[in-house]
Amino acid sequence: MQKILAVDDNEDILEVLKLILEDYDYDVKTLADGRLLVEQIEEYKPDLILLDIMLGEIDGRELCKTIKSNKDTHDIPIIMISASHGLSGQYKPYDAPNDFLAKPFDISELVDKVQHQLAAA
């Protein structure tokens, strides 16, 4: 079973993501505190990360750069999720997420993006 780590400071969104993706037979772990992301990656070993851009006091873009710049985690696909459109061009190729998903998201678009990234990994 493929593992997805969903990171968002909104518990309601985490619950929705978990319910949707578990219906598609993914093992989903949720994380509301971005400061614990690196530790959770080491412990859970996700196949994909759904990462919100705005995590309270933490910028998800910086967390993405941290993950993508680490030789042990740079191959994990990351789909950034945000209500702020137009943020996709603010990355260098080596620290960019693999995809973006705008809030509010369509369930079929979420599932399509997840399936695409996991198939490509």
C-alpha cells in the first residue's frame, strides 16, 4: 500500500484528504505541525507528500526546498496545495515541488495528481 503524508495546519482539510485518499486504498498519515515534517518523513517514509504552502508561521515552500535539497528525500514527490494561485513560478528546478493543487480542490483532480505522481516515482 502506498503511503501519503498530508501536511496542513487546517484539521478539517487533513480529515477530508485522509477520507478521500483512503477510499482509493492509500495509507494516509496527517500532520498539522510543519515543524515535525522532517521527523515524520524519517519515521513514516511516505511515497508522496501533500504539502500546504501556508502552514501558520511556517512557509511550506521552505519545507519543500528542505526536502528537495536533501539527498535522502529529494526523490519523494511533493504536491503543494494552496488557495494562493500564481505561486508555481517561484522555484528553481532543483527545489520545486512536483505539482500544484489549488484550494478548493476537485476530488478527481486531487486523485489524478496523486496517481500521476506515484506512477512517475
